[in-house]
Amino acid sequence: MANRTHRIWGPVLAGALFALPGFATAEDLSSYAVIDGAIPRSLTGMAGDAARGRALVVERSSTCILCHSGPFPEQKFQGDLAPDLSGSGSRSSEGQLRLRLVDASRLNPPTIMPSYYRVDGLDRVGTPWRGKPILSAEQIEDIVAYLVTLRE
């Protein structure tokens, strides 16, 4: 039952996000290299902004807190389908966090977490949203900058 639920909700969440205004287009994509289970280099060539990253994580439109919980006292309702984000910066490197956001299925093939940046090779994406990342490279870097600050 749980596996069936994952197959349904992962694409639904990903498909819904592509339709939101302000999300990235195919032109925003840059190349990235996966090395030893991480994307070591910034997608933008610059460090992200942790304050903007926190705002993105807490916004329901990014969907982070629909599945994850964390140190967000202002958010009454947080998810419990995925790991708590508290301590993310202690458990994973910046590059590992970046890969998890860019393409979580590379680390865990049956995950329900959408690939927020990768667009190629996805087969469960609605036609209107194919070829479009959910988050821009800048948004990915902002979220990574915030998650690495979560040490406890």
C-alpha cells in the first residue's frame, strides 16, 4: 500500500509544482557533475542565501514541509513522511544536500521526493510540465545554504 501511495503522490506533487508561477524554466538549467554521491559545485557558481532558503523551505509552495518537519515553530502543520530537516547540515555535506534536491532518486530510486532540478529521463511528469525544473538553480543554492546551517 505504501509503495502504491508513493507512486501516486510523488508525480502529483511534482506536476503541481511545475504549474506554480515563479518556478524555473528550461533556460535556467546549467550542467552539473555528480561525484562520489554529491554535486560538489554550486549550480550557479555562487553560494546561496540562507535566509531566502529558509523562506523557500517554510513556504508550502516549495512542498518541503508537506513531507518534512523541522525547526519551523511558525508552521503549525509539518509533514511526517520524510526525515526531519533538523540536523541536515550535520548529517550531509553541502554537495550531498545539493544532489538530494537536484535528483533525490539518484540516491534512493523508489523515493517519492521529486527531482527539483533534473528534467531529463523523467517519465511520470505531466505533458505541460516536461522539460521544466521545479526549482531554479538559485533556489536550489538558497535551500542548500539554509540546510547546511541546521547543525542540531
